[in-house]
Amino acid sequence: MNAEQPDRPGAPIVDGPHDPEHDPTASYALEPEYVASLTRRVRSTTGRSAEVRTPINGAPLAHVPQSSEQDVAEAFTRARRAQAAWARTSLEHRSAIMMRLHDLVLDRQDEILDLIVWESGKSRKHAFDEPIHIALTARYYARTAHQHLDPQRRSGVVPGLTRVEVNRVPKGVVGIISPWNYPFTMALCDGLPALMAGNAVVAKPDAQTMLSALLGAQLLEEAGFPKDLWQVVAGPGSEVGPQVVAQSDYICFTGSTATGRRVAAGCAERLIGCSLELGGKNPLLVLRDADVEKAAEGAVRGSFSNAGQLCVSAERLFVADQVYDRFVERFVARTQAMTLGATLEWGNDMGSLVSQAQLDTVTAHVEDAVAKGARVLTGGRARPDLGPYVFEPTILEGVTPEMTCFGEETFGPVVSLYRFHDEADAVARANAGEYGLNGSIYSQDGPRARAIARQVLCGTVNINEAFAATFASVDSPMGGMRQSGMGRRQGGEGIHRYTETQSVATQRLIRIAPMLGMSDETYARVMTAQLRVMKKLGRA
């Protein structure tokens, strides 16, 4: 029974003390002192802050200081000063610090996991992907720094007399604008190769998940990176993002295609480079010879990891006639067996969506599909009994082009099933639309599956795996085709994007010009003869 305020008969009392035992919004979910140790890393002099609440139960997490235009400018000033000194350090020194970061991340993973789950609402097992990915990335670039960054000898125009070396020169200060869905790994993974290449970083993490990114910044400093080398600014993306673009020497952005276009336009205006990992409407193909049980297991992970809030998650499943019914039976059964919950503990197969906005989008996509004739095989509803933004893993059948979820990215735990008769038709349908980030193929015929993979217009294609095989293989590039982005993270391309190539040629004994009284015409005949000789010798 609600108590009433005497001056407003019938109105419940909403002010006054709350009981934390029964009301999770009555007190902070994290210790304020711990939060303060992180938020003081934000470059801010405004006195303004933005409240952040956890999607687990709505409890407040932090008031994050907000950065002004002057704060962003100061962050770049400090970063440039630190970068000038950092670029003079040896690769051995940088690698040693990177390996200490590797160990710190593994040693502190429980703290990292807690913070990720509090901020994102994801299940703990999906949060675990993040510190592991950062450890892999740190170790990889520490161990391969010389391979990617040492000067390389190239062929000179005059064999033996022209020495050519290609150097990798750091860009300067890299701006990194990272998303909320993988708040720890996306905040750090693109910046680690930037640091290894001799750059500084100004990071603008998403406002919903600042704490995970700030913990990453803290670990970088504890590992031994100079204090000012990694700057963090905070604020609305529409305000702070353009300021970062306007002052960086290179931009790395992960987010929506619409925002990516604006970032690319800003970079083009300044003639600086950028790499963009953007949206996806990713296909998963189950061929007629697939192991149905393995395909169903992979489809569950591919569709519902991080509640579908994963750029490379599958949203469209194309299944061969010969195995369709068996696959659907096993896929639905495995999905229905998933455990859901918004908690810090291990044991949940899927956690929460990150926000009300994300829940609204998922709900609208499902309701639109059902209203236009799609069938819900399992799921299809929100679960406020488990958490404010939990939505059941949902499998749809009969999705058609007039439905919103047919072509638009849902970015939630919703997947559509499509039967196919012909593999060429399946590939064409998988390639339909404007995206091309990640694809998956299930088949027991490896060579045939790899041949089909070359026809799929996606930056990464996994065979008999949903997404983890390519994403975890940090020696291989990862990124999108078409409207899913440009540039690549990971591997050699992931570090070379942060460098300028510089060719240095040393000429000995003779000049590349007429000598000893030779006329221009004679010089031209001599050079022509030399070109013919070089061709016969097989020279490039």
C-alpha cells in the first residue's frame, strides 16, 4: 500500500530515503572511491558530469566528467608532447611494456570482467572474450614488432649501386572512437598497435561504458606506458567526436555505418586516413553436407553471443533443403535450453541488452515482422523479470523484404531463417544488401567450403565456426567490405595503418643522369639497352 503525501492526495511518495535492500537504485553499485580512481583519468575541467547506470538493475555506476572543446585540445597537446619522446624509444622497450600489459590483463581479469558486466549487462562468459582478446593482441604485437616495423630493403634501379630502404614512420596522434558493445577490448585493441608503432592516442569511448575503457587506460600506465601517451576524453559523440576528428593525424572508428560516413567525410576534408568497422547483416550458410549438431551449436553462439550486440554476429541463416528440418529442430532446442540472466556470476548463456533504446529497437523489429506474417519459432518477448533490458533469444521464420529486420541490422538476439535449394542462389542471397562484414559456412567438405567463401562478399568468413576463428586469429586482418567499413584491424595491416611509409634511396658511384660528357640522346640509348637486359635477366 502506497503512502500518500498530505498536500497531494492519492500521489505516492517519491522523495526521501530509499532502502538499498529492496531498491537497487538507492545506492551505487560500485564503490565511489574506486570509480573516482578511474574517472579522474578523463581530461575534464568543465565541472559537468553525466550519470551512468547499469543495465543489470538500474543502479547508478558513476558520474563521468565531461570534456570541453578546450579539454580535447589539451589532451592533444599533451599527447603530442608525449609522442615526440615515445617515438624515439626502441621496439624492445615498447615490446617489454606490452608484455607487462599482457600479464596485467590476465592477472586482473576478475576485476575487468566485473566492470564489463556492470556496464554492459552481458553474460560473464561473453565478457571473458574481452581480456583474452586484449592479451592476445598485446602479445602478438610485442612479438612481431620487428617483423612489421623494421626498415625493409627494396630493389634499387641500378643493381648494386642503388640501395633502397622503406621506413615505417608513426603518424603522430591517433584518435580512437570506440563503441559500447565490447567496452574493454574495443577501447584498447586498436590502440595497442598504434602505441607499438610509436604513436600517441586520444581515446573517446562510448558514454555508456566509460569505466571499462578507463580501467584499460589505468592498466596501460601500470604496465609502463608514459602517463600522457594515452589521453581519454568524454562527452556526447556528436559533440566530442568531431573535435577528435579535427585534431587527429589518423582516426580509428568502430560503430554504425551512418556515423562512419560522417567520420570519413571529416577525415577526407582534412586529408587524413581512417579505418572504419561499421554495421553488418551477417549471413551464416548451412550446406547440405554440414554436421547439423555442430552447425546448430555454432548458430547459437553466432546469433546470441553478447545478446546479438556484436558487429560480426549472424542475423541471417541460410539452410540447405536437405538438412533444413533437422537443423531447425536442433537450433530451436539449443536456443530454448539457454540460461538467461543479468548477473555478475558465471552460468548465464546470455545476458542483457545495454539500454532501453536497444531494447526498443529489438522489440520493434520483432513486432514489425510478426505483424507482417513472420513466425516466431522461439523467444520473441522481453523478460523484465530477469532484468530491465533482457530480451529472449528469438528465431524467426518467414521473414520477407518488406519487414524491417530483413535488411536492417537489428543488433540484438534476433535471427531469421531462410531455406535454399541451390548453393549459388544461397551465396547470391547472402551477398544481397549493402553490408559485408562477416560470414560463416558450415560444411564437412573443407575445400568446397573455402571455394564458396571466396564468393562471399565479407571481410571475414569462418568455416565451421561462427566468428571466433577469424576474430581471435590476430595475425590475420579483420574488417568489412562495402558499407561495413574500410581498413583493417589486426595483423600487419592493423599496425601499418598507423604509419607513413618513407622510402630512402642511397646512390653510389654513378648518378642517374648523363655522365662524362654523354649526350642526352646517348644516355637515353644506354638506359633503353639496360632495360632490355634487365628484362632478360628476370628483374622486376
